[in-house]
Amino acid sequence: QVQLVESGGGLVQAGGSLRLSCEASGNIFNINTMDWFRQAPGKQRELVATITSRRNTGYADSVKGRFTISRDNAKNTLYLQMNSLKPEDTAVYYCSIIATAQRYWGQGTQVTVSS
């Protein structure tokens, strides 16, 4: 069984920063891609950032230059540094990993950006 536990969400003013963490535990082997998704009320879940096992990264256009994804393979932990936050970044943020050809999801952490 694989568990993903996110932390670091909260309420922040526009222009502020937050750092999300996601720790993976359980029977995990060969973690490949690690991703952050988000889902705002009434909207579809969208991919925010992705990082491969070789640390190649990709970002949604809406967060490029403001968000940074990173990973610590020794700790099986994924991070998302979010700077210059905007009200439109308000959403539940989910981490997700692909390991041994299966995708796993965390429970989500709420990020709220006030104007």
C-alpha cells in the first residue's frame, strides 16, 4: 500500500509564498514521475507541475516563473515552492506519483490566496 501525505497549505495574501510538501510511504519502488495537480471549485483538476526521475521539470503556463517543483529521492518527498501567489491559485493541491506503472494520489491540501 502506498500513502501520499501533503502538507504546507493554508491561507496567504496575494503576493505571498507557500511551500507544499508530499511524503510518499509504503511499498514504493521505482518512483518515476512526481506531479502536483490542483482543482479549484467548479473546475477540472489540472496539472500544475511535473518532475521526472531525472529531475526534468514541466509547468503549466499559468505558474511558470512563480512555482518551482523539486524532489528528494532519498526521502521520497516532493515539494512545490509557490511564490507571487495570486487569488486564481486558490485550489486544493494534490500530489501524485507514478511508481511501478501505477498512479497514486494524495488527499489534497487547501491553498487559499486572498486579494
